[in-house]
Amino acid sequence: MPDIFTDLLNDLLNNLRAPGLPAQVGLLLLCVGLGWLLARLLRRSFSVSTVQPQAMQIGLGSFSKVLTPIITLLLLILVKLALQKWQQPVNVMRLMIPLVASLALMRFVFYVLRRVFARNSGVGTFLLLFEKSFGVLVWIGLLLYITGWWPDLFDYLDSTVLPIGRYKVSLLAVMQALVSVLVTLVIALWAGAALEERLMRVNTVHSSVRTVVARMARAFLILVAVLLSLSLVGIDLTVLSVFGGALGVALGLGLQKIASSYVSGFVILLERSLAIGDMVGVSTFYGKVVQINSRYTVLQGLDGIDTVVPNEVFMINAVQNYSLTNRILRLATHVMIEHQDDVESILLLLEQVTVEVDRVSREILPQALLMKIGPDGLELEVGFWITDPENGRLNVLSDVNRAIWRVLQSRQIKVAQLKRDIRMVHDAELHKSNFDAYSQQDLPLDRLRDSPKPKNI
């Protein structure tokens, strides 16, 4: 078994006094210093750049952490090639290049995973655990490569056969298949995330259209990645026709609601009937649209509660969109005054006090109306408009009611109260009325006498 590590150590020990060893160490330190300096300059240029959008600056800034090992690796490879051309010893470079390459691989994989799975939220526990496990595997692989056990490990995995039905597959082929599938899927998700970020910065296109294109592009990339990985593994793609037929039957029978919600999501985005930030009401739900996903839409109520509504609900129910054409919303409150009050002056007073309330629109002035003349008083309605329904309706309605109450109290205007007349009837009069009622029904006199007397009211 070739022992690369022993060979390297022997070469290093043999060349400790050779004039080429100090030069290799010096070139190594120079490559590391130049790599760190160039990466720092690039990071500084990314941070001070004002041409790129903020999202791209964040992405480039996080990628700059990968630049140090990558630039150092490239410099080491160039130095190794130059030393070999001049027939100089390269033992130090042969030892350091795999080490720096492993570090660059780990940082690049961590960058891709965080760009795909942790773009909008913090890094989860599972992602951290996966990063640590991947780092351990990389260092173990590096150790196997340096010690010369890497080819032996490949031979062992290739000779280990797993029986799968009528076929026998080597363990190495299974691991290569898993790695190829994972790599292609991660690359597809990374490309989809980058494309989505770029599309979301195109302000000339409606947000719904951008979302639809981004979702369809991501689905297409995932499909291509799956097909490519299966072809790399050696699976015949014609067998997918059977799977497609089974999937169609499953969608037709048990997954109707899910499929309907997915289709409804794309229809909603294409029709532009809903958009992020709209205030909508559907069925018994009301709130602000904060997310439009493929299967569901998230409504954030004014009480802070998020409601996950399937997209199918928006297709089969009437939807009230308070922000489709404009964000202006009319609210109204009622007050009842007495008959002897001056209606005209009170209507004008209510309009003046309402327009002074914060959040009440001054472009469309409030309007006070006499809605009803009833037996209890005069019913007035004060209608006003707001331009920010996402900030709540009850709070501004409460402010208007408080302002109206204060002005009524200051002007000593009484709010009308319900009036009810109560008539007191004596026993004799009530008994006589009952006798007249029974006599009109031709009842026997003895039954009339035995009838219970009503109680006093």
C-alpha cells in the first residue's frame, strides 16, 4: 500500500537542509498573505459599493468569506506549477494544497446551504448539525488521502455489493448516486434562489408575475436536476411514465384539494387579484396579505395572528380586496340626538371635529348625514375615509367616537334615549276588560267566574 504521508514526511526530512525548503515555506506564507489581502480588498469593495442593490451586497459579502481559501488555493497551485517547471522541490505545496482545498470546499458548501435554506430566517439546528457533520467528513477524507488509504477505501466500497431485487449494486455506486442527487438538487435550489432574488428586484414587472415566474423557474430547475441526477445514476427515465400515471391517479382521487390549492395559487398570482400588502377579507378572515405561496396564503390579522388560508378558498368564495384599486376605506359611526336639537349646526360640528382626528383623510372630507327620524330621536351618521386600513379600523373609529363625545359634552348636547310609556291599569278596569273579552267569545258565566284574576301590574 503506498503511503503518501510517509513519503511526504521522508521527503521533508530529507530536504530540511536543502536550499529549496526555506523558499517553499516563504512562498507558502506569501500565498497565504496575498490570499488574505486580496480577499479583504474584495470584501471592502463589496461593502462600499453603492451600485449593487442591498440584497446583492449581502450575498457578495457572505461569498467573500469563501474567497480567502479559494484565492490561496489558486496561488498555491500556480506556485507549484512554477516550481515543477523549474525543477524545484514541491513537497510543502503537495502537503498544503489538499489542506487548503478542503477548507475551501467546506466554506463553499456552507455558503451554498445558507443561501438556499437560511435566506430569510436564522440558521436552524439541523443546518448547523449538518455543517459540523460535513466538516468532520471532509477532514476524515483529507486524512485518508494524506495517509494513502483513499484508493483502498474506494476499492473496498466498490467490492461491497448490495442485492437490490434481481440486480446487484456496489456500495460505491449507491453513494455516488446519493451524492450526485444531493449535489444537483442543491445546485438547482441555489440557482432558483438566485433567480428569484434577481426577479424580485425588477420593479417594472408586477410582483405577482415575478412570483409566478420565480416559482415556475424553481420547479423547472428542480425537475431538470432530478432527471439529470437519475440519468447520471443510470436509471432509465422511461420507468417514470408508470410513476407519472400513478401520480395522476393519486391527484385525481386523494389529492384533489392539494392540487386545487396549487393551481389556485398560480391563478391568483397570474390574475393579480391579490398582492403582498393588500388588505383582504374572505369568508370569516380579514387581514393583510404577507405571503402568497403555491398552496396557501398567509393573512396577518390586525390582532397580530397569522392565518394560513388555502388558495382554494380564494377561488370559491367572494373576496373583499380593500387595496385592489386604491387603499381608501370608508368607515362610519352613528349618534342619536333629541328632536329639539339644531340638526344643521350639529351636522356641521360633527364634520369639523371628525376631520381633525389623525388618520382621517383630508382629501375626501367627512360627511355627516341625517339618516332617520324616529320616535326616540334623530339618528345621524358620520362617514369618513382612511388611507391606511392595514393599521386598523377599530382604533381610528374609537378616536372619532371619543372626539364626538367630547364635543357633545362641551356643547351640552344630550344623546337621545329610548322612550317607553308604561300604563298602570287598576284591578276593576282590568277585570271588566277581561269580562268583555270572554263575553265576546260566548263562554259560560260560571267558567268566567272561575277564571283566575290577573295580578297587579
